[in-house]
Amino acid sequence: MKKNYLQNFICRGPDGYGAYCTERLYRTIANKERKELPCWIELQAAKSKEPIPASVTLMDGRTVQVELESASTSAEVCQAVAAKIGLKDTYGFSLYISFHDKTWSLGSCGKHVLDAVSHCEQEMTRQGMEVKDTPWSLSVCKELFTPWHNCAEDPVSTDLIYRQVIKRIKSGEYSSEKEDEYVHLAAKHYYIQFGSAYNKENAQKVVEECITTTLIESKSMTRWIELISSAHLQVQCHTLVDSARKEWRVHFSRFYDVTMMSGPPLPKSRFIVAVNWSAILFMDGRDKTILEIPYVDLFSNQSVRLATFRGEYVLRSSDAEDMTELIETNLEGLRQRSKYALALQDANKTDDPMFLSCKRGDLLVLNKDDQNRSEDDWVTATNHRTRSDGAVRRDTLQFLPTLYMPTEELLVRLLLRPILFTLCAQEDNKRRSKDVGRHGVSKGGSREKLWACTREPLKQPLMKSLVRNSDLSYLACNAFTDILEMRTMYMGDYAIKQVRSPVELTDQIFGPATQHEILQDEIYCQIMRQMTSNNNRLSMERGWQLMWLCTGLFTPSHNLMRHTQRWLESRPRDMLATGCLHRLQAMCRKEPRKLPPHLVEVEAIQQNSTQIFHKVHFPNDSNDIFEVTSTTTIKDLRCSIASQLRLTSADGYGLYLKTPNKVTSMDEEKYFFDSLRQTSDLPKKAKKVKEGNANLPYLVIYKRKLWFNVSPGKDEVADLTFHFPQEMPKYLRGYHSCTKEDMTTLGGLLFRVKVDSDRSQFVMIPKMLKELVPADQLKIMSSDEWKKQIIASYIRQSGITVQEAKIAFLKAISSWPTFGCSFFEVKQTCEPSYPNKMLIAISKQGVSLIDPTTKELLVMHPFSRITEYSSRGNFFQMAIGTLVRGNNFVCETTQAYTMEDLLRSYVSMYEIQRQAFQPRNHMFS
């Protein structure tokens, strides 16, 4: 009804606009709503009611003219381009948008093109430039291949990919560690361009077209020409494309940021998944592959649960639906085209030679004629084991997602697969019939009731899955003993000789389970057991406190989860039951904790308090308390503090932990209490230490970390609480380059900050100079001259308040190139042209090297030029240049790790901004 009303209203619009707006409405309904505000070119087009002309660049240098309007999607633009150039094999060709030096993929789907343009214009506005001058451009490139790609099917597609490969080899985006691969590709390019006849001038053209300048300089043009002339390869265009597809498969991938929720152990739980034509790659950064899963190794793919021969990997990603769909498309396409299948059941030999005899798990190879006839119930195949031929029912086969004959190693795994299926099914049946396994036996030899509290230690774990693992079995039984041991503090069931502290015991109960996922069900079962048929009021109270801590650390497995929820729901009268249930349900959507409860958590629940408040300190020497929970992350707390302080934005701020030895930045992604423990706990000794080392004094500090979008006067709370108290010490240490006039002006402002309007303090200026003037500039004038100049400045600034003086100070220094920099005093010997002692300034522009004596800027390295950086002990190093050719800068400082962390944070900030312009996660843009 509302839509009809809107349509009738539009039809009554001014002359010419009725039909125009109606058509736009129908297009919006068809292509769904936009995510961004209209862009400038869109508003201009609305005045003339004409489409927006745009050029799309192809990889062969051609441009295709297309017309855009508000609802245009990347799929429509790709289709329009394909129609104009005669492109038939359109799969994997995506629309890209470029803005300055950034390029990101819009795919070939329902992404709105003008939303991306609006992003570019917003970035121009943020940079203080005119939106009408926004330098965006569109191009179409090959992003993905199908596993069954055939270059011979579409010459237009193959030529575009070929041009793309040559162009990106030249730019260095496609790179190889093997020189021969460059030579072979260049030789193929020569043959495609000039045929088999050799000519030195043509060879030089080829080198210039597809070898990077860096590689040419490293080996000389003459040597490259000699290498190409000696490679007598006579191939066709599609051979080069096939080579590039295989060699640079990572570049032809779609990338997803994921977190592994469960699965076989890997070095990291957060990594990148690259899905391409050949496999699914788990990657750590640009070039390090953690794990490769060929499609033939996948049992199933359901909502990013990758069931493989190694085990099941359960992944979490914001683009889970897209990743699942892409993997399933490749799997289904491979199965439909595959001629390799596994027999799912035995087929005994009959007297009729037409039928194939096989055993479950046999590899069968379909005859060529039957390979693509999926409508037939029967197919003819060859048994790889027996070499016999015959007919077999299609529905008794499992087609393998591969186009190639499995290797011998893979065949072994495939032959074991039916056994694995059987074992998994048997284990599932066991779990369904009995959630937990074998239990302890009492001294009298009779079996205990599994779900009833006991005073006796366990002889073996409650979970059957732990019984045969001696190490984990030992940890499980120890955890139960520790639960019993909490006589005076917790369960009160087990007599002990010496009472240990609560945190030491909770460490021993929960610590192993946070490190070994398989122990988590055991801990839940042990706690629930001790709270079943338990009539001791104190014991039950302490048991609920243990359950409260447990539900804030991790969840039980899927099978035990239902039982645990029902167990909690059946106890509505217990005060903590509902809270535990809510914590358990909330924890299902989060990653498990990495460390056992912190002392603050344990002490809070001992006092039956389910709320925890923690003190946070600020640079202006003030502090406040903020509520935190077991699953509050550093990022959550950062945003909560910004909201409570009424800051205009939480971006750029960070939390730090100050201990007697150091100040450490707290990782945004970690849980607050995990971060406190990991950073503030002393190293554990071989012998036991009391209270889990949680008594180490520490302060949590909140301050500005990244200095971007900082305009003094725009956010008074931020200026007075953070910006002034953080910038003023840098100025007084002499890190900035400034004139005498600057220093007298700033000296007057700082004096007002100290004394307000009390002019009787003029006589104290000579003694206060260290608080008013940069330390390295004190001697350029006498103390009396400084006093005279500062008083004159103070008088000129009369009438302003202390707060206004602080903001005026910030405004005065905000125009300096070093405003907002973090400075580090370092020693270096790797660059003889630089002084031994230097200042390194890290800011939003990059990393600057400064002469500390003259304040001269020696060099500034933007983040795009820094390819690697790391710290080790008191040494910090960074590689500047390119991955192929660069220089290493090494320096010594006690703040090496702080430099690495700050650099990483700035790079991450720009990466987040880049991804805001990049709806698809494309690593190599």
C-alpha cells in the first residue's frame, strides 16, 4: 500500500520527473537498496535526468563506454562490457574501482557501483579536497578461475587474461622466486607477439614489456635478452595463461578474514582463507601458507565447516555465506565433471559380465562416454584396483571433486575414508546414547552414580574420549581433586592438609581446559556432578560460583551444550542459574578465553557480585571506574570509555598496562582479563607460587595512540584529557623544531596553565623554565631574558582561561609536521651518513628519521614503502623499498616492541580504511 502511494505521488511530480523517478524506483526495487549517500556526479545527473557516462578500462588498454545510474551494479557493468567486446566466458571477471593508489574489487554481483564512488568522494572530503575532483576510475580484470577453466573456449577471455598477466608481471604484482619462470613466460610472450623468428630488438621490447625495472637493473638488459633468446619455446597464447593460472594461483583468489572456532591444531586461530581454482589455502600474511586443502580432500562444506581427512575445521567469518557459496560452486562443478568416484557399497560379482564387481572404498574411473551423462541411472566404469570393467549404479558412487587421477598418497587416504566415516558414525551414536563416559570407582568397589556429588577423587576422567590419553587424563583427574580441595573456599567436599589460594586453584581447574579444548566438557561435567544431589548449602553456593566462572571462559561441545542448558534451566530458584545461562548463551557467539580467570573475577564472585568495575587512568592524572565483564575485549572497553567520556570518536585511542618494569599496549582483539593476566603476571617458576602471580601492581591507562583526525578545539574533552597532557611533555623534551617566537608564545601559554591569572608568580619564572621551555633551548637566552619574553607573551594573552590556554597551545603546535608524532631515541650504526644517536618519529604519515641535534628531517618513509618490520629484545628493524629490492634499517632502543606495535597499529588503521573502500577482501589490491 505504501509503495502504491509513493508511485502515485511520484506520477504527479513536475514535468519530466514523474517517469524518470518511477523508472529509478523500479530499478531500486530490483537491485535492492543502496548503502551509501548519493555521490556528487549522481546529483549532477539528477538535474539533467541523464545517465552518467563512465569509461571502463580493459587489461589490453582499450576503454569501453558504459552508462551508470543510481541502481547500477557491478554485475550489470560487467555484463555490459562483455556484450560490447564479445566476451563469452565471463566467470571470474570483476569490476574494480581505483582511487589514487588504491584499487579494490566490486566483484560481478549486486554491489552498487555508485556506493563505491560515494566512498571515494567521502575520502576526498576527509582529506579536505573538492568532491567534484575525485579521481576514481573503473576497470575489469580477471579475479577468479574455475577449476575446469579451458582457455580454448573463448579467445577474447584468454587474450584479456594474457594482457593482464603481462601487465602485472611488469608492475611486480605477480612475482616469482624462480628466474626461469620469468624467462619462460617472456619467451612465450615473444612467440605470441613476433612468432618463431628471433630478433634482438624484439627481444628487448619483450623484456621492457614484462620484466620489472628492478629485475632488469639487477641483471642488465643484455643478460635478459640472452636468456630469452636461448629459451626456444613455441607455444600459443593459452599456454601462457595456463602457466600464470598455475604459478600465480594465489593472485587469482578470493580472500576472507576468518577465525578458527575448532578443528585440528594450527599455528594460529586467526588467519586468511584464500579460495581459488585449485584449493582452499589457510594463509598467514601474503605468502606463508599454513594449510592447503585440495577440493578432493573435502568431505563436506556446510556454513564454513570444512570436513576434511585431517578433521573438521569450523571457521567464523563476516563473509561466511559468500565463502561457502564459492567453495560449494567449485565442489559441485568438479563433481559434475569428474570421472573419478568411490564405491559406497560392495557389489558382488555376478554371472553377468556386464556388471562391475567392487568393494566399498574402491576407486572407479568412469568411461569417457558416461562421464557427463548425469541423467543415467547406470554408468560403465573401470575398477582401479582390479582393472575390470562393467556397469554400476550411479547412486552407489560418491564422485570425487577432481579432474585428475588421484595420487598414490591420496588413494591411501581415499581407501581409508569409508572406515573413517564408520568410526565417526559410531562415535556419534555413542555420544547420543550417553553424553559422558566411564566414571570413577569408589574404594568399596561399587560403581558411583555418575551424576551425583562425591567426596572421593576420580580414578579416571568422566569423558571416555580422555581415558586413553594419559596426559589429558592426568590433568582431568587433577582438576577434580582441585575442585574437592576448595574446602574452605569452594565446594567444601575434600579434606586437605594445606589450603591454597582461590586463584591458584582456579588456575589449576580452568587453566588446562583453556589450553586443551577437549578438557572443557570434562570440567563442565565435574562441576555439574558435584552440584547434583548435594544438600550442603555452602558447597552449592561455591559450586555456583565455579559455574559462573566457567560459563565466562568457554562453552561445552555441541552435544553437551543441550544437556548443560537443560541442567541450568531446571534450577530457576538458584540465584546464579539464570546469569550462568545467559553467560553461556552469550559465550556461544564469542571465542573462548585463552587464560583462566583473573584475581579480580575470582574475588568478585566470591563476594557474590556479578558486576566488576575496574579503575582506568588518564594522561591528565584523573581516573574513573568502568564496568567490565568476563568477555569484555580491549576494543569493547575502549569504545565504552569513549562513550562515557563523551568523546566525539573512540578511534585512535588505546589501552595500556603499566607495571613496575614497563608500559605495554593492550591488544584490541584480546579479552580484557586475558590481557591483564598475560601482560602483568610474572613468569611462573618451577615451584608453585601463590595467587597465580595476580598481585603484581599495575595500572590500566587510556590515552591517544594514533594521531589522525585530531583538530584542536573540535573536541574539548579530548584536548584537555588527552591531547594537551600527552603533547606538552614531547614539546618540553625538545623533540620539535621551532623558532624563538614559537617558544616565547608557548612559554606564556604554559605559564598561564601553571598559575592561571596569579601575576605574583612572575618572580618564579626562572625556576620554572624547565616546565615552560624545551630542555635543549634553555641556554639560547639567559633566564632573565626568558622571563622577560614569557611575561610579555603572558600579558598579550590576558583574558583567557587555563582551559583555553591549553587548547591554544595545541592549536599553535598542530601545524607543525611533527605534531602527534611518537618519538623514540635510538642508536644506529647501519647508515654511516646518519648520526649514531637519532630520533625516530612515527606518525600517520609514516616513519621519520630526525637528527636530534639540528631537528633536521633526514628521511621520511611512508608506510607503503615499509615492507617488513619487527622487534627483538632491544633491537628494531624495518625493510624499506620493495620485496625484491630493499634496504634494512636496524636500531637499538629499549622501546623496540613499542615501536613495532605502534607501526603495526598505523598500518592496521590504513588497512581498515582500505577495506572500507574494498567490499571484497582482496589482499593484493
